[in-house]
Amino acid sequence: MEKKRLAVFASGRGSNFRAILDNVQNGTIPAEVVLCLTNNPAAGVIDIAKTNNIPVRVIIPKNFPDSITFNDAILKELQSAGADYIVLAGYLKLIGRQIIATYANRIINIHPALLPAFGGKGMYGHHVHQAVFESGVKISGVTVHLVNSEYDAGPIVLQQSVVIDDLNSADEIAARVLKIEHQIYARAVKLLVEDRLHIEGLRVHIRGEEKSGQD
């Protein structure tokens, strides 16, 4: 059986990209990474991709007259690479409607909190953990979801919680959440490429198991 082809989008250092790539290379995720796309020419993810002979495309919004042509350029690269799925690994741009339409239910993202809380525009990275810390909640975690046209609003694939009431800063929360991010994301991407996700509206059922086993 021919392996599914992944395009990974990232804007930063690439820790989630590295984790996904590791799971591809060790056979856990039955796919291959055929494209690394970024909007940041200084992103650390570029070096990871080049070291592993993965084609890199840097597509910067300011180089285009509007969001439509920007996203059309991305879509062209995806189609040229023959990408079957898109994995967002810290990509900080809203995915264009034309890309979502072409890759409906084939774009996946990870968010470092339990959605729908602490999500939406501007809620990424440290901003999320700071908001969680300031809110006083006792539990945070990770959400993996499919992507639609709104920030952090697509159908939820997997969630896992962590207790944080003993922690004293946003940085401590970030470190604890990161410990589960890579594992849960690899599992979700594996389910996606194995076509085991059955989507009904905003509900996702996993074929082959009665429940996910996640918190």
C-alpha cells in the first residue's frame, strides 16, 4: 500500500515537527513527510527539514497582495508535492478557505489547552499558558483537532488533561503540557492517515475502538 503524504506547516523551532518526523521514520505513523512549509524564513524547523532531505517552502504573507493569492500559492505547493494531509505544528497563520475546502477534514492541529477554553485568535504558545495560569484553573492539557475556517474551532480528535494546581507559573504549565503533546499528536496523526476518524458535525468517533482512552 502506498504511504500517505504529509505536508507539515510550522512557524517556529519545530519541536512538534521533529516529533511527527520521528514517528514517521520509526514507522509509528504510516506516512511520509513530503513538504515543510513555513511563513518564517528564520524558523528553526527549516534546519530540521533540510537535515532530513525534506523540501522546504517559505511563503510569506507580505509578499502577496492579499490573503487569497497568499493561500493560492500555498495550495499550489501542496498540490505540487502531492500532499494528502496537512499537519500544523506551530503554524501561526489562519488557513485559507480554499485550502480548507480542498483538504476538508484532512488538516490537523494541536493546541496546548483543553478547547474550547483558552482558544481563538492570538491564543498560541506562551499566551495560552499565561491565560491558563491567570485563570486559576486546576487542570490544563492538550487538544488535537481538525481544522476549519475559525481558529481552534474544528472537530476535536483527542484530548488529554494534566493537573496543574501544584505549579507556580505559566512556564511550569508549558513544560508539563509539552510532556504529553508529542505523544498525543503522533497518535492523532496516525489515526488520521489510517482513515480511522468518523466525523459527524463537530463530533469525532474513532473507528476500531469504543472510546479513545484519553482523559
